[in-house]
Amino acid sequence: MYNAYQSSNRLQEAIVVLDEMLFDDPGNLDLMMKKSDLYNKQGRYDYALSIYEQVLAQASPEDKLRLQNGYSEIIAPWIKQFREEYKLIEAKQLCERWLAVDEHNQDALLAMINISYQLKDHDAMLSYAKKAEELYLDDIPFKIKLAEAMNHKPETLGDSWELLHHQVTLNPFHQPLVNTFSSTTEEYAARLLKNKEHSQALAVIDTALQYNENSKSLKYLKGTAYEGLKQYDSAYYYQRYYDPSLLEFEDFKQHLDYLGQRSFKNTVGISHLRARFGDNDALTTISTAEYSRLHTDGSIYTGRLNYTGRENGKGIQGQFEWSKPWTPEISSRIDLALANKFFLKVATNATVMYEWKPTWQLEAGAGFRRFFTDESLMNLNLGVMKTIDDFNLSGKISNFMLMENGSSSYLYNVGVKGQYYMNNPRNFVLAIASVGNSPDLDLMDFQIQNSFEVLNTMVGAGFGRNISRNISANALGSWYNFQTNLIDGVSTYKNLYNINLQMNVSF
């Protein structure tokens, strides 16, 4: 009767017959397996699995391995179906049930790892991946899964890269392994670049390119690392491999123009400053021409000539400036200026910049200035800058010691600046402000106004634009307000308005 019902697909009647047979022989494992199979065909997988688990519990050790394979044949299709239907909780419960029966089953472990990933349960994914890798030491797919699980935790991303690097060294032609190594390298390098560990990122990327030399995304990241190392010619070459979308194209082109401009060795700049006091229509102007030369070690040598014409003659100031990066974290700048009149007679500065943390830069500088009067001034500057994505926020305090005829007085000026970059550092908008009992250094250097030991305030705003691969320009407007004298015990103030226009041509 059982065979007749089964062959005619009358499954429930067949189950009834099996129940009658099992009543007389309850320990018959073959009958129980047949009943499990019928429930499975009916789609009643829970009953099917429960009966099969009873079979496994009663089976001899010799039969258990064979029977476990049968259990896998029942449960695996249901897990596959639930995953395809995105019934991930049900799929996970079945996987846990499968592993309770056969904890070493490769298919069960792989399914559990994948389901944990789909559920975004990264801790479970890592736990099962570690277990699978320990059980199957030579199984590359499990090593790939372990690495993918480790990638979800920032603190283990480097370990994941090392694991894959070791495996790809042993199996350089295993394409899924190479692909996972490449994608992990992209993620790891991006994290290193964010932390400004540019040299390490470059080494990691170069290693991955040995196995996937045609990867455009890796080459683009290599260009980003070179940009961080200020090797702009190499940055320009490798970042060209990026394929921007239509929405990204204009920004990407602007950034390439910036890199191309920074890779040029020569830059000629011209600028023009126009200043006017609020109570006077007369203009004071200063024009500047400069030439900079970039050397292979990163040093930049600049010669600068400032010119102004005023009622009682012409003033010319010559200035030399040298900047150099000593390490990826430390750089310096030194300048010396001499003038015949209207500017400072002598002005010299030395500044050191230090990348303290990935998004923090510290600055310290000292200088000396001699006026055409009997006055001289020494200064000590301390600054800090914080980078937040495309924003730079910085602050600086300038401390001065003004000396005249054997006496001295302490002066100060505190300034802040906020700058937002668009596409590249030469496309920006900025806002500045300062306050102190001395004007800021820029105004002091041009000797438009000396207002010492009185309240000085300043606000300003500006913008810059990379016009082409060779040309950039910027403009800055500022408003100074300073105390002049006391009239009947009441302070009086004066305004000064400046606008500075600048253009640079690189070649």
C-alpha cells in the first residue's frame, strides 16, 4: 500500500501507512527516513528535519556520516530557497539547526557566513569565518570569507590585508583570491590615505598592482597617495585612470588641472593691492611680481618684488623665500626682505610646520622687523590648523616685542581663518578675522598703517579659482578698524579697506 500511495503521489495516505508500520516497529530507521522524505516532499520541512534528527540520534557511529549527508540534502535546498526569497531569519535558523547536527559541514558554514553578511551581523560572520578557517586550513574560499569578515572591522582591516597578501603570494593565479585582495587593498589604502599615511598606502597599493596590474581603481588610489606625498607629476599621471561619471566629470577635470599645475616647475605671479581709508578717497596701491622654482626635492625658491608709489617717492622691496619639506610631517619656510622706503627696512621670518596628527597641523615661527624709524620689532607666532573633510579651520597668535630707544612693549594679534575647498585647494572660499593691540603681519609688512598699542580689528573674505591647467587666480577683501586717539576721553576709530587681486601662471 505504501508504494502504491507514493507512486500515485498520495503522500498523506502513504504517511498514514508508515505511521501504522512504525507503531509496530518504532525503532525502524528506514521507515523513519521514508516518513521524513514524504514530509519534505509535502513542503513540511520542519517535520521532515525533526524526524531525520531522531534518526541521527539513534544511528550507530558507522552510519552517522552517511546519514548526515542525507540530512544535508534535505536542508540545503530549503536554505537556498529562503535566501532567494530574502527570508533570512528562517534561513539562519535552519543553518543553526544544520550546524547543530554537523558542526564541521563546509556548506553549512559557508551558508551561515553568507547569511550573517546579508543580515549585517558582522560579529557572527567573523565568528563563523574563523571557525571555518581553523577547520579547513587549506581552503582558500574560507580564507577569502574570513578576510571579508575582518574587513568590516576597522581594527582588523590591516590583518585582513596581510592574510590575503600571504595567500595571494602562494596562489597568484587564483582569480577570486586576487579580486578580493584588490578590493581589500582599495579599502585598506583608502583608510590609510584618510589618516594621511601616504607612504604606507603607496606600498600597499604597489603590492596589489603586482597581481592586478590593470586595475584602474588601484592606479587612481596610487595617484591619490602621490598627491598626499606632494609628488604632483605622478599624482597627475595615475589619477587620469579614474573614469568619472557625468556628474563627477567637471569636478574631476578641475582636480586634474590643479595636479597638472602643481607638477609644473615654474610659476610666475602678479598681484595688486588697493587700500583706502574710510575718510579719504586717496588710494594706496602695491603691485607685486614674483617667480617660483620647484626643485626635485620639493624645495621651492621664490623671488618677489613689491612696488609702491606715493606722494613723496617710490618704494621697492625685494624678497627671497625658501620652503622645503624635510619629512612627510615636517616642513619649513624662511624669507628675507629688504626695501629702500615705504616698506619695512628689513624683514625676516623662519617658520616650521608639523603634521602632528592626520588632521592637525602645528606651526611655530619667529621673525625680526626693522622700520625706517628707530623702531624694531621681534615676533613669535604660534598656530594650529584642523582639517575636517574639505574644511580648514586655523588659528594663530602673533606675539610682538616693539623696541624703541631702549624701551620695549608687548603687542599681540590673534587671528582665525576658515577655508572651504571645492575640488582642489586652489578652488576655495575663505573668511578671516583678527583682533589685538597690533595690526596683523600682512598689514604691518606693507606699512600702510601702524597702529600699535590700540585696539585693532579686521574681518575679510575671499575666493580662489583654478582657471586652467596653467592659470589660477584669487581675490581677498578686508576691512580694518583701529583706534586712533582720544578726544575728550572718547576713543575715535578709523577704517581701512583693502582688496588684493592675484594671478599665477605655471609652466
